Amino acid sequence: MICRMHTKTAFRPELSASRMLVVKAGSKIVTPADTASAGRIRLLVDDIVDIVKTGRRVVVVSSGAIAHGMRALRLSRRPATIPLKQACAAIGQARLMHVYNEQFSRHGVFAGQVLLTWDDLRDKKRYLNLRNTLFQLLTSGAVPIINENDSLGVEEIRFGDNDTLGAQIAMLVNADVYVMLTDVNGLYDKNPAEHADARHIPVVERITGLLHAAAAGQGSEISVGGMKTKLAAAEIVTRAGIPALIGNGCADRLLDIMRRPEAATYFSPSDKRMTARDRWIAFAGKPRGSIIIDKGACAAIVEKGKSLLPAGVQRTAGSFAAGDAVEVQSEDLRPIARGLANYSSEEVDRIRGCRTSEIAALLGSKTFDEVIHRDNMVVL
């Protein structure tokens, strides 16, 4: 049953109908390096509980495990070796969850820990199991606290940053908004740390290449607060039809960021909201390989909504099996789609450029006419 909306938790108009929120708290919000962090986590939890009391659901993606582990081991610098990073994560994750449990227990609310790697999202069965677990936690009145499993993660299965992990979770739970809390209240036309006249950008209708380039700059424009990965995460969710917010979780409360336009940058979603299946195909996990196609095949896929046939394939890159997610690229290696391959990379290389009637002779049998069927492909 949806509770009556509390006046103090009323959101800005674009978010007034939001019922499912994913909130990503960066390391600077929950770091134990200063005494202010305890107060920030306390206020963050207070706001989350207030939001939950309105009948909304909140999933938290939290960084900070390595930082807490470093403090426990009295390390002054971030570890350079993977084993020491993993040890810090193993120690720090327990401490981080203790802080969250302590704060949520003040309100009689449970926090449920979920640790993930890319493989948990890449595998469809595990993806669905994860989705069921999160919704059961929410139905039980608990707040899921999600982090990357840094104590086990290696390069091939790491998200690399929790901005990306949060974006994946937002799509998995079909969130109505994805909120990234950092140490700056969104985008600026210049680096506010260096330019007193820097102007805040309250709304971004579309994330462009120029915006990405500005975020990737060193010490200029908007390259503060890890903005490069946050922009990439915002682009993922907005393309899936989910709005995003970037706000200052150090200086402002979560409720302020949800209410006041000047406290955050709002990224408008695309008009078309992807289905859960399309989101999984397009964004869940890293593609196993690539299929490079010619101009005719590009036009058929993008403009006419056709399947990818062997005749349009020029070559493959990487190694993938039948059923794996692959990226479809143009001749200049520009990503145009993602889909589930009907054939392995070795088989695609053997049938590339041929007609569908020739597949059986080249492979010994034919299970599909298409290399990727349109029903299993999402144009990017």
C-alpha cells in the first residue's frame, strides 16, 4: 500500500512520479578518512528511510570498502597490488556494512548486502536470480546495499567503477531515476575549483561527444569528481529511458538533491523506454566479441530494422560462442548495435559474405539463416 506523500520528501516535478530509486554513494561520501563521514552516512540513511516511508523503494550502490580497509590496516596510500586491494576490500566491506547496519537499525530497517561481478549480470540466469533477490529484499522492507566484489574481482570481471555498476542496477530493477552522489553538484561549463565564474548546468537534454571530451580533460572544464565515468553511466541509463541526477552528497542531503534544480544536474531520458530484455542485451555485461559489417548491412539494421545476415559480415574480432552477447560495428569500428550471436566467431568467419543458402554447405548444417536475429538485437 502506497503511503501518503510526506511534504518534506516531495521531489522536483520531473521526478514526482518516481517510485523506484537507485542511489550511488561515492567513496568521498562514505570514506572513514574524516569524522564528517559518519554524519554524512547518518543523514543519507535518514533521507533514504524518509523516502521509503512514502511508499517508494530505494536501492543503494555504495563504494568505500577499500577505503575502510585501508584505515583498518593503517595504510596511507591506496594499495598498488591486486592482492592488497582485495585484502582491503574484504576487511573494509565488513566495516562498511557495519556502519550501514548501525544507521538503518536506528529506524528499525534492515540493510541487505549484495556483492557482484560482471559475470553475475552477463549470465542471464544469474541476472534474473539477482533481480528476484533484490525485489524480495525490497518487498521485505529491507534496503539492498550493493558493491562490487573487490575481494574476488579480477580485470576480466571487474566493473572498474561503481558509477557503471549503479547504472546496471538501475536498469536491472527498472528504476525511475538513478542518482549519483559525489563531491560536486553536477556539471559546470568550467572547472569550479579553478574558475570562480563557472556556471552550473542544471539540465542536460542529450549527452554529446563534446560533453564526454570535456569530462575527460585534465584539470579543466568539468573533469572533477570522476565526471568521466558518471557521464558514461548517465548516458547508459538515459538511453534506456531512465533519468539520471548527479549531485553533491558531501555538501547537500539526498532530499535536497531530489528537490532543488540548483543542487544537481538532471539528465533527461530518451523518449523510448527499453524493455528489460533489450536492456540486458544492450548493456548487461561486456560483449564477448565484435562483428564488423559493411555499409549495406548497417543501413539494413539501423534504418530498416533488419536482422544481420552472413552476406553483410566483413570479419569478427575476439572470440565468442553461439548465444554470447556481441557488439555489431560499422566499417570504421563505430558501435551500432548489440545482440546475441547465433553462431560462434569461428563459424561467422567461415560464412561471412556468403548467402544464407550456402551456410549448410560451409558449416555442415544450418540452424539459423541469421548471424543475429532482429529480435535478439538492440540498435545503440
